[in-house]
Amino acid sequence: MLRLALAGAVLGASMLGAGSAVAAGLYFSERGVRPLGRGGAFTAGADDLGAIWYNPAGVFDAGSEILFDASWLHFESEYTRQALLEQRDPNTGQVVGRYLQTFDPVEGVSPVIPIPTLAASFFYNPDLVLAFGVMAPYAAIAKYPETVDGAPAPQRYSLITLEGSAMAIVGAWAGYRPHPDWRIGGGLEVLVGKFVTTAMASGCVPEKFFCAPEQPEWDVLTELAASPIFAPSGNVGVKWLATNKLRVGAALQLPFFVRAPAQLSTRLPVTPAFEAAVQEGSDATVSFELPWSARVGVEVTPVERLAVELDVTMEGWAMHDALSVHYDDVSLRNIAGFPDPYRFPDQSIERNFENAYSVRVGGEYAIPAGETVLDLRGGASIESSAVPPAELSVLTIDMPKLTLGAGLSLHVGKARFDVVYAHVLAMPVEIDAADARLPILAPVRGNVSTPHYVNGGRYSASGDVLGLGFVWSLDGNKTSR
């Protein structure tokens, strides 16, 4: 799922005036130590506070408890860029030669940052449980080099680093039992945080200056800090305990409508055309929608103490078709050959995202061991990408993914201790340089600009998730089925 982490990243690219900005900071894995151990199949079987993400109807079955877990997403990626070089006739402008250039590969890594979940719930009355919590997305906060062997890094126009970003969902949820066999639930949520992205843009305008778009001396180092992000939303869910061996669940996550202020700072090119140039103003507002998602799951208990679940999920990314950027009098002064001041115009930037689908299967088996109980669990998920290949970049390495998860829990009295390991393998994607559709970021434009695309090449990525969790049940010893 991309939904949460994507919220900040679109801000970064769009603020620079890209013709087709990309999203980023991808949500690389399902979340929660116990649910991830089941491969993310936790819609019908949600019965602890992991339900606040997967199905709020399960909040009722959590009862009175406290949950804390934290995971580390070790993300790695490799990008080998390919670009088309064109030779044009200086008199006619016609292309007279075209060559394919392959750059040295670059690698992206993530810092060692624990990603937490903290939630607590209590019985308001025998049929109603209230919960409060905060959770962060399992996002790949990636960092790439600025240089490779002393030369500017080939991916610098998409991303250098996302370090400094921190986003979370804060919310309140309720689970209600209208009938012994039914649970309904819902929550009010707010996406909050700060997003910081650093990348290069190009100050080259070929029809105005004698330059090439990727000449290092025309590079513009840009940093965007979007804060505060405050986007309300909510989720609803239902569970049906059809028999003691069959549970059915469904949940709907509502969209996030993001309206975020941002501050833009730049280091302008060192060329004579920008020698006296300065930036005036830095305020802007970015508006876009992050889509809804829907889950349906069925959990069966074929034998005593064994629960197996199958889930199907759809994310409505097709609604994310554009984003709007309003600049609050941001301008550049003293650029040779341009109006003074040169004001950044408002933009509506097209997106071409697609709906994403996933299938998850997982389960757990409880083994009594004297005064304790040991739960063993495992699962897998297959997920499509919401980002069309032509729009892919290191800022959005979101390819079709396979996730394999395994975990265990140890119940000791009212306490439960959880551990998970999951491996996320993204399917490599290769974009022909002629099919790439991500243009170079350009804060300054001429009257007629030919797009210069910078996202061709081969992408690969993988991730490993290690997590620990602790649950304290105020209602007594509660074990998995």
C-alpha cells in the first residue's frame, strides 16, 4: 500500500513545477507485528488492537488491552539509469542522431528507525469498546548518493534523500456488539506529520540559454519541508461470527484529502545566468486526494486452535488523477533573459495512477505449553502496483510485490510477546528510455519546452521487516483460536 507515505512525497516533486510529478516514500509493506506475521490477512480474524488499521470492528474483541509494537524496515533498492541522447541540427532543430547511454547503478538504503504502534482500549459498557492510538506507516525512507565516483549521481533529479520525514495516523475507534454474532466498528483518524525531501532540479532552459538539461553547473539543489500535514479521515468495518469455525469481515478506509502548507528552499545554479538571482518567498499549498481502500476476508478454523484467513483488498488509486499547487507569491529575481520577478504559476499536475489489488493468506496455530501458550503464524501476500511503469522512479519504487511473513507469540498470564520477520520482494521493472514519462524538475521554463525524461532504466527493490510487540490484556489470558 502506498497511501500514507505517498502523502508527503507528492509535495516534493510538485513544488518544483514538474510536468508530471511523482509520488514517493512508498508504503512498502503491511503493518503490525502480529498481522504481518499472517501476511496481512487480518480482516476477519482481527481480535486485538491491530484492528484499528485492518478492521475497526475487531476493536470489540480486543476488549481492554494495551498494545505496543515496533518494527524496522530494512529497505534496499538498485537503479541503473538509461537515457536517450539526441543530436539535433543547429539550424533546423531536427534530430539527426540518437544514442542510448547507460549510467552506473546507484543503491538506495533506509536508516535504522523503529516504526511504532501504540494503542489502548477499554470496555465502555459490556457491548462497546473504545480505543485510542497512534501508528506510523511501514514506509521506505530512502537515501541515495549525490555523487558516484565523483560525478553527479544519475538519479539526483528524482530523489537524493527523504531523511527528516515523519508521518503518523492518530485516531479514536469504537467496536460495538449489536448481537452476539456481529461486530461493527469505526474510527476517526488524522494523518499528521512532516515531510522533507531533497532532490536536484535543472535551471537549464535550452531555448533561452546555451546549455543542456543535465549539465551539473545548471543543477538546482532543492529542499522541501511540508509541515504541518493534517488530513482527517476515517474507517469502518464489520465482522460476522457465522459459526465457531467461520468468521467473515469487511472494512473500508475512507480517502484522505490533503491540503498541506510547505516551505521551499533552493541553492541556485552557479552559471552566469543565475549569478545575481535570488529566490523571494517560499510558501505554497499542495492539494490532492489519497484514495479509499476496501478489504474483505474469510477466516476458518479447520481444526482446534488453528485459524486460516484469506483476504482480498482493493485500493482506489484511480481517483488520484491530479494534484494542485498554489504558490503564495514565490518568485525568482534577476535571472538573465527572464521577467523580473519571475513568479511561479499555479499548476494542476496530472497523475496517471491505477487501482491496486492484493490477495493475502495467512494463519496461526496455538500450542498450549503448561501455563503458557505459543502461537505460530505465517502468511503471504501478492500486491499489484498503483504506479504505471512509465511513471516509476526512485521516488516511487512501487512495483508488484510478494511478501512472505512468519512470526510467533508467547502468552504468559495477561501478557503476550510477539515477534515477526517478513521479506518483501518487488518484481524488477525495466523502462525503455523511449517510454519514460517523468520529466526533469524545472523551476524555470521558457515558452516552448521539449520534455526531458529522466526515469528510464532498470529498477529492483527488496525489504526485510523485523518487529517486536507486547500486549497486556486487562481481561485476562486471551489466546488465538
